[in-house]
Amino acid sequence: MSDKTKQKHTATSGAPTLKESSSRAGASGSSLNLSFSERLFYISNKRSIAALNRKQLEKTSVSPNNRRFRVLAVDHDKGMLTRYRDVLCFEGEEAAELEALFNDDVKLPSQDDIRAEAENPIFEVDSFTNASDALKAVHKSIKHDDPFAIALIDLHLNSTNTATMLGVDLAEEIRALDQHIEIVLLSPQASVPLKEINKRVLPPEKLLFLQKPFQSAELKQIAASLSSKRELERRLYILNETLASEVEVRTSELNAANRRLRLDISKRAAVLRELQASEQRYRLLFEKNITGNFASDGDGLILDCNMAFANMFGFDSPQHASGADVFKLWTAMGAEEPLSNILRGKERVTNLEVLLQRDGMDLYLLANFDTVRNSDGVLTEIRGYIFDMSEPKRLEEQLRQSQKMEALGTLAGGIAHDFNNILGVILGYSEIIQNSAEPESGLARRVGEITRAGKRARDLVNQILNFSRQGPQERHPITLTPLIKEALKLLRSSVPTNVGIITRIETDKDSVLADPTQIHQIMLNLCGNASHAMQKHGGTLTVTLSDVTNDDPIIPPAELGKPERFVRLSVEDTGGGIAPDVVARIFDPFFTTKKQGEGTGMGLAMVHGIVKRHDGYLELKNTPGEGAGFHVFLPKTDDAARPVAEAATELVFRQGRILFIDDEKPLTDIGREMLESCGFEVVTRTSSIEALEAFKHRADDFDLVITDQTMPNMTGMELAREILKIRRNIPIILCTGFSDAVSYDRLRDLGIGDFIMKPILKHDLIASISRQLSQD
């Protein structure tokens, strides 16, 4: 075998291994005299080396997928699209392999160079000749989360008209879809309006311009730079995300630590607040002036107390009470049993009611005590909690008095109607007999006594009605000063000469909403009682009218309103005062300390009823041995005083037909005689139903209707309503002994002309008839 044949075999059968070829290639990359078979083996395994390097890269932080970049190529020239693909995908690699295979002087790359080439970017080119297909590809790439990294777009996209810039429109639309894509505009023209393009395709740093024709290396370098830029942006984004995540984790941990710290601080602060609140609750519980609290040692010496306790026992402050002996204080204030006896052998005393006195005033106290003893049972501390029940006791007494008077008033109102009917018969026939009797005869004298007794009974019934607040009244704005002066003029003749009268008018705002007659009754009763209390030894009667302020010793209860809205009428005397055992009963009806014949016991009861009816308040200030004073509080009004009433109409006697209705036959008989004696024709009925039928039958024949209010089947007001439906202008007079449903305003609204209280006297009846008939 020749040498030549041996070399060829060696080259054929003894081909070097990959490691040998690589080592022979050397790190310097210089040309080597390799045989053709060695070069072919090197070329065939070059791709294996690159694949091996990619696997090694996969084990590191750099993934081959991160080196893959999609390129969008849009150009009307298909040849240009092919060139984009060749330059970016095949041109460099295939040329180097062919050159290494057939060129003896080529410098073969070393294994390090091959590994470096494996890290170069890999491009995938999608080619399109029109803008619509390119846009669809962009939409699809974004939808599948595989966006294009670079867009190579021909500026004109039209071979026939290079003046158009359709590529700019496409680039603008692609930029609107993907803010991160790198755009390269290509044009064969050197003059391109870059300023306009930069305004339309933002941002300028992601837009390049490349003039055709271009060098392959130029395009490849631009693509490599843009892909490297894209990769750096991606890595920066990942780094920022990682950093943000790390910061978030660290921040979360720090926040958690801060929360734990704040929670711990909050718990400590809560414990501190609870301790402070507990101490404050104890202090407030002790010092709150709802009850008088004190603590003393076993000998009764006060260690601590609150202001309420100091006020109860006459000290200016808790400091002044410190060291005082509570046992001595208890005894000095008039307690029935010493406190030491009450506490002896007891751990607790609850709800002990006791009456003490301070400065001449009664204190109703509800006391509770706790005792503290040592192990030997010796008393070491006393704790007391005392509630002042004086005001509740006073309110309870007022409620009891009010309820009692309300019950008596209800009874009085219920029987007043029957009383007045009986008195109506007595007074009516007395007047008839007296008018027919001879003057100065024994019959006239006897009947006169009957009449006077009947009128006294009538006045007593009126007092009962006023007491029960159910009598008729007409309240309107009045000025008190003239009324008081007039009442005192009338009283002067009946007051003993050894009693002086002092009048003090200390206000010019004395307008109140009241019934003048009832205010006059208040003055007569209060001043009469005061003068009676001083008739033996004399004294001074003082009548004061003044405003009310918060500083006054006596003011109305808070539930009635502010003191400033009241005017006070005070009637005070310097007599002997009222005995303590009598004070509780002075407002009871029919209770009196006067001798028989000197009083009925209705005076103060009536005053109390009138004051309540006027939404006022009545208070007694009594000092046994020195005198008593009654203080009447009446609410002020801003309305002007009522003008003086016109003079009463003179009696007019004339003929006429009158329908008289009352369910009591004696009263209808009396009414007939009274009216017939004055010349009237009278038709009487004892049933409201029959009266209505009679009126319906001859409605135009009657000149006037007089009806009782309280009747069975149909009341007087109901009968009047039905009569007025038949004849709208018929005069009607309503009479009643009592009715809480009757008021002047309501009667006027119904169309009733006048109103008379029973018992009916002839003079009053004829006067009312005259007023009604004179209006015709």
C-alpha cells in the first residue's frame, strides 16, 4: 500500500474526535492545515457544540427562550422580505461554514468562539406584503402573549407611489397596540420628514430610520442592538418586579413587626387607661354629688367626704368637714337614734330613712352604711352613702295633694249639676213668691231668707267648681296691677284697723292670660285669711307683685319652664304662722281652723284650683310664730290687655214665643212662670227629642230657644246643632249646672248666642233674652 492511499484512509477512517479537532483549532483562531475530512467533521459537529452550550445555558439563569426574538417584516417587495430573513436567520452562519469547508486559509473558530456564538440572539422573521395582514399578526401575537420585538416596515409600502407614507400609518397603529415594540422604518429616499414621523410614532427612542439599500452587517447590527435593548428592558423589568416584591415582603415584615409593637403598646396603654379609669370611677363614685359620701375612722372622725355630704351637714367644703365627728353631727341634727347605736354589731345598714334638721329645715335622708372591722372585731372604718330625699318627698306630697284634689274635684263636678238643679227650683220659686208677697210682710222676710240661703249655696257650688277647675271661665290678657289695687280697696273696709296694708308693685310687665273674676277671688281669699290671722294682735299685710329670677329663694318647678316667664303675686302676713300639723291639710276642701260660721274651708282649695287652672304654681312659705306667705306664680303673656267691655244691654220686655227645654219638670214650670210674667208665650218640653219635633213642626213661630245642656238622648249642644240646621238665625240660649264640654269659643262656633250657669235667676235670664232679641 502506497503512502498516498494510507493518508486518505487515515483521513477517512481515522477522523479526529470532537475534542481533538477542537483542541487543534486552538484558542487563537489561527488557520490550520486540516484535512478535508477533519474540516467536514468539525462543521458537522459545530451545531452539536452549540446545542450543548444551549443546554448548559438552560442550567444557568439565562434561558434560550430569552434570546429568541420575533421580527415583523412588512414590505411590498418580496425579494426584500427574503433578504430580511436571510440576513437575520441564515446568512452569517451558512457562509462561515462553507468558507471553513473549502477555504484552506480560513480561521476556524475555537470552542470558546462557538460558545459565544450560542449566546447570540435568534431571530424569527414573519414577512407580510400588506399592512392589514401585518396588523392581524400583531393582534394575534399580543393575544397569545408572544409579541414581536422588532418591526421592519417599509416607509412607503407601495412600489408605484413612493410619495405616500403608508408605513408611517402602519407604524402608528402598531405603536398604539404595543408600546414596547422597536420600529425600524426603511426607505430608498434620503430625504424623509423625520420630524413629522417622530411626532406620529412615539416615543422617538423606540423608532429608527434605515435607508435602502443597506448592508447586511448594518441590518444585523441594528437587529442585535435592538434585541439586546429589548432583553435589557425585560431584565430590568424582572429586576424591578423582583425588587418590588422583595421590598413588599420586607415592608410587610416591617409592618407586621410595627403592628405587633403597636399592639403591645396599645395593650400597655389600655391597661394604663383601665387603671386610670378605675381610679377615676372610684373618685367620681365617691365625689359625685348624687349622694353624700364620707369615710371616717372607727371613732367617727371624718377622713374624707364629698361636697354633697359637706352641704348636708352645713360645711363650706369637704376640707372643712375633715376631722369632724360624724356621731356628734348626727345627734346635733336631731336624729331620733344615735348613729353609734344604729351601727352597733352590724356590717351593713341599708335604706335607713331618717329625718334631720338643718337651719330650721327638714331633711329627709335615705342612709346606707358599711363598717370595716379588724380580725379582733374592732370597728376601724365607717363608710356612708346618704341620699337627700327632701325634693322627692316634696314632689311626692305635691302629687298626693294633686291626686286628692283631683279626686275631690271629680266628685264635686259630678254632683254640681244636681245641686244647681235643686237650687234652681228653690231660688226660682223663692223669687216668684217674693215678687208676689206684700213688702215688709212676714212672708216677704221669710222668703228673702230662703233666697239668701239659696244664693249662698249657689256661691258654694261655684267655689266647688272653681276648685275642681271645671267651672266656666273666660281667659284673656289682663293687667294685674289695676285688679290688685281694686281688690285691696274692697278689702280695706273688712280688714281690722290694727292691720296695716303695704302694696309693692315691682314690675311693669304684669300682663297674664287669666279670668279676672277668678284672680279677684284669689286676692279676696288670700288677703282675707291673712287679715284673719292678725285680727287679735295686729300686724302687716304685704302684697307684692314682682318679676321672677333664678336667684329668688322660691321659684316654680323646672318642668313649668324658666322662672323669667312668670310673674309672682305674694300675700304675706306677720301673724302666728300655720301650725306644722295643719300645713299638710290647708288645701283640703272643707277643712278649716276657723270657728263654725266663719268659713267653709273652700277658700284655699279654690285658690289652689284656680292657680292650677291658669297653668301656674302656688307655694307656701310658713314660719311658725312669725307669719306665713302665699306665693302665686302666673305665666306672663305678650298679648295686649283686653279692652273694657261695653255696658250691659238694658232689659227689653216684649212679646214673643219661646221654646223652653229642660229634663227637670219643676225647672220648666219655673221657667214658664218667669217668662210668662214678662209677657212671653212659652212652650215647654222635658225631652230634647220632643222639643226637636215641636220645632220642626212650627219652626217659624218661635222667636227664641232656651235649652238645658245635660239631657238624655240628646244634649243641649246637639239639639242646638239640629235646630240651626232647620233655621239658621234662630237665637239660642244654653243653660247648665255643670259641663266640662262647654266653652264660649265652642258655643260661638256652633252658633249659640248665649250661655247661662244654673241656678237661673230671673234677672240673669231676662238680661240674656234681651241681648239676643235686641240683635234682631
